[in-house]
Amino acid sequence: MQESRSPRVVLQSASVLALAGDEARALKLPETLHCRGLSIPWFSMCSAGGKAIVELKRNQPAKAIDLLDGAMVYARADTGVLTRED
């Protein structure tokens, strides 16, 4: 089986892994994208969801909110990051 190279698929997979309780893989998977030349704002915003899920499962809602709040700075600055590409 071949891994997807699509950033959206990788980040969605990280969220699914977090929900399934595989925190180590959920936190590691987005890092594979970091070296692919993605913009830091886009990467930070999109990878925050999986990290926030991990913090919620660790009973750390304040940390989850901080992660998502930090990502929203980028979303507010560039509405292009909110467009959906399928």
C-alpha cells in the first residue's frame, strides 16, 4: 500500500489517528509534510486540528483551544487557506 502525498489526506489521517488513540502517529504524521515546502502558515493551521484532538483526549482542553486559536491567526490573515480543494 502506498502512502498519499496529498497534504490534505495526510492531515486528515492524522486527525483520524488521534481520534483512534494512536497519538504517537497522529503527532508524527504531519511532520512528514513539513519538509515538503509547504508554507508555514498553511501547515500550522492545518496540523492544529489533529494536535488539538490529542490534547482533548489527554483531558487538556485549554491546550487544545490554544492550538486552534493560534491556527486561526493564519486563517484570519489569509482567507485562501479556508477554501476547500477536493
